[in-house]
Amino acid sequence: MNIRPIRNDADLRAAFVRLEAIFQAPEGSPEADEMEVLVALVEAYENRHYPVGPADPVEAIKFRMEQQGLAAKDLEPYIGSSGRVSEVLNRKRTLTLRMVKRLHDGLKIPYESLLSRAA
């Protein structure tokens, strides 16, 4: 096992090539241990150089709607009238703190997603 830090994208590509070669390694083997270490290094490098921020509030709502098979009408208890739901989904109105709390409590959308960028 010859593991080195991932310092740049070339190192990252090399790590992916190696991971592809040992991906099916049997548990408990030296290759499986190597894979575990490489995955940790890749995650650390990607988190540092390619961070993924929280979801856009409207996209988070639409994602939850898709997951649960909800229609815009189903959001009325959380956001308000059908017109207000439409305005939020079309980015013409931002979420209020009351809406955020209701969406979080009712649909379990993380506060982090609802309070990130302006809707």
C-alpha cells in the first residue's frame, strides 16, 4: 500500500484510478484497507476544494415535493394561499420565518436548506 496525500487534481484522478482497481476488494484485505483510506483522503480533498453549499430553499421545497409526490396545493398549510405558494415556487416571494418553521416541522425540510440563500 503506497498512499500519499492528495494535493491537486492530478493526485485526485490517480486516487480514483486506484479506487476503481480495488473497488471490489474483499473485506479485511489489504486492498479494502487501502480503499478505506483513499476514500477518506478523496472526501477530505473534495470537501476542501469543491465544497457543496446548502440547497436553495425553493429547490429544497421542490425536491421534497417530488420525494413525497406533493402538488403545490399540498403546500398551502405550510406557506399559505395557492397564490402565495405559486409566488414562492416562482421566486417572486421569499419565505418568511413562519413559513420556514412550518415547512421544517411539517415536511422535515432542514432549516439549513430553507434559510440558505434568499428564495
